[in-house]
Amino acid sequence: MSTRAVEVRNDRDNGRVVVVWDDGRRQQYPYDDLRNACPCAGCRGHSPGEVEPPNVVGVSLLRIGEVGSYALRFEFSDKHDTGIYTWPYLREIGQETSA
């Protein structure tokens, strides 16, 4: 069964993104956690000189963009924006939240 996001909200006041899924599940993604989970090749150690995943602290989120109908792309305050976060990946890394 495929699950779809029905709401994506940039909760700037609390420094997180909130996603509501069509099965009623609500997940949060604190900005630092989201940035450090970036799935791009550079962040996952697939580029020359990149060995460790990022450990970024204190980023904010500048922009959320859709990538087709299968993913989101985030632009962070450190100007990083190359990660493509698929819906299944977001579902996997999210933290449960009630608000």
C-alpha cells in the first residue's frame, strides 16, 4: 500500500517541517535532523573528500520544493539544496508528533 503526504508545513516557529500522511500519521523533521539526513551523494560519502555524513547544527529552512510527484527538495540556510527526499525516505526518517 502506498502512502501519500496530504500536508507539508514549514513550522518556522518550532524549527521543523511537519508532514501529515493520508493514513493520519503526523511526522516532524527538525531542520538540523533533516539537513543531516540529506540523501545526496556528497552527504552520503560518494564524492571525493566526503567520508562522514554531515553534522550540521543551527540551520534554518529557506525553501521547500516538489520534485515531480515523488519527492521534496529542501534549501537550507547553509545553501545546501541537492538532496532529493523521496516520500518513502521521509516516511522512514520522520519522528512521530501529535501537533
